[in-house]
Amino acid sequence: MAQPRHEQISLSETPWYHVVSRCVRRAFLCGIDQFTGMNYEHRRGWIEERILALSGIFAIDIAAYAVMSNHYHIVLRVDAGRGMDWGVDEVLKRWTQLFNGPPSVQRYLARADDQEQMSAAEIAQVEDYAELYRARLHDLSWFMRVLNESIARQANQEDGVKGRFWEGRFRSQALLDEQALLAAMAYVDLNPVRAGIAHDLQDCEFTGIARRIRNVASDQPPRITAESTRSQAKARPSPVLQNSSSSDHAAETGKLRSERHLKSLQPAPLMPFDTTARFETSIPFAFEDYLELVDTLGRCVHPRNPGHIPKRTPRLLVRMGMKTESFAQQSSNMLKAFGPVIGVPSSLYELASKKRKQRIRGIRIARAVFGQRAA
């Protein structure tokens, strides 16, 4: 039986999640259509840019992603504390980069003079809207809703059709600890290699790891602090608001803004790696160690190298107490073997006790992959 969404996403348990969204009927709507021969590879770039652009507006940081021909993966962190720190004006400016907002919000943001002419009741209403938007700006479901709706709208417009583009709602998996985060990131970054469409990490187009490698190769600073990421997003000028001629339809939200406007949003940087940071605030690994791990694992999971086991254990697996052979053998089906929660055995047992459940799916694979040291 499927779990309710509120049970799958609980920020009190973890801010880290792996999410997957698939095209309807798993058709290659972002690749080469087998029936028509049409090439839709460019849509993978749409999705990549939109993921990063929305990260700069929502209180959500992206650790890894992979956009494939009929689905995409994201590993992300929801920073609820950051969203709660935003003031009313900041929340409204962020929200109206995505939605027109009701007339009262547009009027509030348009000019400072208008605010003085607004009644106390109108200002109170705007503040109520701000509280609603604040909650949505650190809500994973709203992040995915805006992402999928905007891409579906753009693709349908290109094809001149109507109807569903995505196959129902997205799937999510909570990542309880560093081992789970490492496993999810490596799985996601190596999707093109595992599928046999990339030979190595440099060929992994539309992935987080490829973007990180390009940044390093172009002499951009590979370590961007989380604080600088936030300040960059905050420093972006808010768009000029347009008056809506329609009635206050969906009053608390307004319409999703035009694709022309959404394309102008600037992508936010990926989350930084920082070995000195806590699990709650940054990716707690060294980038060099992570790069060594995915490069080594990529040689093992590529379809042309079945059964290949490297002689040297990557430093990151040593630190985590995990064996390379076990990790490589289980990596292709690892996330599928877990249920809505991924973690070391001790994390899964603790969660089961907290939820008063006798068992949580994934204990067996957790023991095999993460080892007894993590239990």
C-alpha cells in the first residue's frame, strides 16, 4: 500500500530527499521518439535549467541530478530554516517570480507609495498571503509542481497538443544519513553511464557531476559556500510585475507566469561539498573524494564492464566503512530495493521504533551495502 505524501516527506526526520519523475507511459518525450523519429533531446536542457532556476527561488538546494530521455532524478535538501527567516517582502518577491499573485500583492510590491495608501485590512491580507507562500517556498511538493507544470506546458506548446506529460506524481525517498546521501548521489550522477549512453563522467550530459567537472575545468571556484548561494539568490532583482486583467482567480496564488519570463530566471549553483560541515547544512564530503568514488564506480556499472572490481577502495567508502565490491554489485538496484526511506540499519531501526512499525523495507539491502559498522 502506498504511503501518504505527508508520511514520505517529513522534515523533522531529514531534510534530504531523492525524487524521481517519469514521462507519461515512460515515453521518450525528452529523447528520440521510437515511433516518429523526432528528437527531443533539447528538453533535457530545459529541465536541467529549470531545476537550478527554481532552486534559487525556493529554499531548496540541489546536490545531484540526472535528466534522462524519459525521466529525471534529483537529490536535494529542503532548508526550512532559511525560508522561515525571509521577511514579507522577500517572500512576496520570490513567489511573484513564479506566479502573478493576486492584485493586492501586485499592488503591495509595485511601488512603496501604494503601500501607504493600502488599508490595514489589505496589508493584513497581504501578510497572510506571505505566510502561505513562505510555507510553499520550502515545500518539496510545490517545488515539483512548478517544475513539472512549467516543463509540461512548454513541451505541449511545442508539440501543439494538450494532456499529461508526466506520469502522475513524483516518487520520493527520504535520505536519513550520510551513507544514504552518498548512495543516492552516486546512483543519480551515474545514470547515463549505467544506461550505456555515456562512457565516462565527462560524457554524462545533463547531470550534476558533469556540471561540477565543467566548473572546475573552466577555473570557476569548485567550492561555493552555502551562504554565497543564498546571497546570490537574494540579490536577484525582482521582476516588473504586470497587472492582471483576469479576475482574482485562485486568489491566494495567481497564474504561473509565462514561459518567456520563467526562462529569464538565473540558475543557482549546486550545493557545495564541505568536509567540515554538518550533514544538515552541506554535502559532508570532499569533492575530490566523491569524484574518485563515482569515477571508480562508473567503471564497475558500465554495461561493457560487467563484474569489474577495482583494486583500490575509494577513500570515501573506507571512511564510511563500506566495501567497494558490495557497493558496486548492489548499486544498480540499490534505490529500488529500498522503500520510501534509505539509511543504514541503525537509522532504519530507529525510524521504525519512532513510527511504531515492526519493520521498514530496506533492512536487508542496508546491511549488505552499508555494512555492520554502520548498524
